[in-house]
Amino acid sequence: MIDAVGKAQSIVLLGGASDMGLAVVEEFLSRGPARVVLAARAEESLDDAEARVRAAGATEVKRVEFDAVDFDSHPAVFEEIFADGDIDIAIVAFGILGDNEAQWTNQKLAVQAAQVNFTGAVSAGVLLADYMKKQGHGQIIAFSTVAGEMVRRSNFVYGSTKAGLDGFYRMLNEALRGSGVKVLTVRPGQVRTNMTKDLDDAPLTVDKEDVAKAIAKAVDNNKSLIWVHPLFRPIMMILKHLPLPIIRKLPL
């Protein structure tokens, strides 16, 4: 279990090569050593990821093959993840961004984004909740996005998939009330990671380490939803209530 000073005994990262997910693992490992499970697709190299978490203090690193869209395989995958004992923290960090203009005009790309970002995340969430309810404790951390609060024209395929994830995990937290299991939904804006390295910084862009620290603090304080950067919360509240003709004129 996570102890009084926020130290976990075991952590699983779904999306084992995720730069932002690894930053969160490293942040929790800074509080003390833990067993780490890295779950990723077979074709994805986890050598660098394993080196990072071992350097951060992982006592043991287990690799598990996990394909977000191979739904039939998920029950066996999670059985393997939990085979060595309880999991204290589970980080749902897999996903694809993609090119919005290509996605909304290409059925295959649009469906792929929906299956990875939403359906895969729902499948993982259901299984995590089931195992953690049985163990009587656990913290799920799910990466949404500010786009999950208000889907914008510039990235509406990605944003709509994350909006679905956002709603699912926020209400999963409600469904798990009283079970000992908690769910934190994280809404970052643009973060400087490997996935966004070719993009120019947008307003309020933050470093992955900032996100990791905000998540650890939110877990300490039993939060169920956070924004990173926090200024996004009032900004999105205003944008949500603007008429669409005005939204069209904004650089979104």
C-alpha cells in the first residue's frame, strides 16, 4: 500500500515507454524504492525505460506485453501484471496524438485513435478496478487532456477520444467510492515530451517533471481531478460558454 509519506511498494505503467508516464514513475520512486511493471507493445523497446526506472530506484522491473487494441488479450495481461502481488499505483499513459486533418478524413486513422485512446483505456480501467477492488486498495492515474474538457476544431478527433476517457475515469472514481481504490484524472495542456518534441510550445506548455510533481501532490491530497497548468481551469471554463461563432475566430 501507499504509506503515510506517499511511498508506493509497486507501480505499473501502461504505456511503458511513455515519457510522461516514466516521469511520474520516477517522481514516486524519489520517495523510496518500489517494484515496477512496464507494460507496452511487443515491438516497442523498453530498454531505455527500464534503465530510467532502475536509475530512479526500482528494486525490480518486470516487462509485460500489452497492446491497447488487442482487447481479448487484456484479461491475461492483467493477470500477469498482478501475479506477483498487489499493485499500489497504476498509470494509464498510453495513447496516440496523430494528425487531426489526416484523422478526420481517414476512417482507419480515426478508428485507430478511438480504439487506442478510449476503448483501450476503458478496457484497462475496468480490469484495474476489478483487481484493485479485490485487494482493497490502489491508486489509478489516468492521463486525459484539457481537450477532454472542451473539444476544439484543431484536434477534435484526439480531443473527442480523450473526452470519452475523461468521463469514464472520473465516474470510475465515483463507482469505486468506499472500495479503497481511488482514481485521479489528469488534464495537462501541452507537455514537453518525446511525443511533442516536433511541436512549438503552446501557451502554458509545461515540462513533464512539472506534471509528475503535480500528480504526486494530488495523490497525497486525495484529489480526483487536476489541471496542469492550473490556469487552464478558468480558461476552459470561459471557453466552454462562448458561442461557436466566436470560438471560430479564436486561434484554437
